[in-house]
Amino acid sequence: MADSQYPYPPDRFDDEADSVSFHGAHRAELPFWRENLLYIIIIGAAAVLLVVLLFVIGGMGGNGDDRAEDPTTAAESESSEEATEEDEGEAEEEPAAEPDLSTPVLVVNAGGINGLAGTWRDTLEGEGWEDVSVSTADNPQQEPVVFYRAEDDADTAQALAEQVGAGEARQSDEYDAAVTFVAVTEPGDGDQGEDDGEG
């Protein structure tokens, strides 16, 4: 490049420098924030989103849960108490089924022992049964059993079966009586009757 203060005469290098210097413009470097503007925007948006999420989650985990816990706990305790009361009520009601001692009972002698049915009749009448009749089976049996005809007499028949040691009462129309006790042992042999009923 020619300069008025340059002490040497121009040569071919000065000519090339003059010709090149006017073909392009010099650009200043872009600032850092402009070169990375896209990244800065993404990072800023992510930071704002994170703060918003933390605020929302913090709000839900605070008062919202506290408000929900008390009613739920109270509801669960009330339902538990009601369930316990119902269970206790049911447990108290089950043994409350009383036998109807006025139900006609037929005692059948199936043990081959003379006077067995009459002995049981006297025993049952002494224990409050009001209508007891007797009969004799055609064939002897090995186990005591209590039968009932109608479902309404099931509780009474079961109470009698437990009283005489005959196990579970069974529904049957084999006999005409409302409740029939097929006896095989004497009243004093209660333990034997229970064993036979279980076997």
C-alpha cells in the first residue's frame, strides 16, 4: 500500500496489496451471546420450566395432601369401627338362636336297648322339651342322628343334636315328626354318643 511517509519507492508487492485490500470488507467477530443465542434460549426455557414444575409439585405435596389425609383417615377409622361393630353384632347374634322347645320331637330307639326311647323322653322333658313321643326302629343303627323336615326347624334340630351328642342335624322326610332323634345309646353315655356322631 502506498504511503506518503513510506521512504521506499513502491514495488510490485505494494501494487498487489492495493488491489486486494479493496475487494472485501472486514467483519468484526460476533459477540458470544449472539453466537450461542439458540443454546441460551433453550437453557433459559428449561430453567423456567423447572422452577414452575417445582412450584406446582411443592404446592400439591403440601396443603393438598394435608387436606386429603384427614378426611381419608377419618373415613377409614369410621368404616373400621362400623365393620368391627357389625362383626361383633353378628358374633353375638349367631349364638342367640334359641331352640323352640315346643316343637314336636320323636325319639326312635335304634340301639336295641329296652326302654331306650322312654329314657330319652324323660331326659328331654326334664330339660324343657314339651312334646316328646317315642318309637322303635325296624333295624338297629350304629350312630345317633337328628333329622328335621322343614327348614324352619333346622335351628331347633341342631340344638337338640348338640344336646344329645348327635353331631350335625340333617334334613329328611323319612319321619313324619318335625324333629326326630334316632337314639343308639343311653343318656348317661353322652361321651359315647358324641364319639359315634363324629364317626
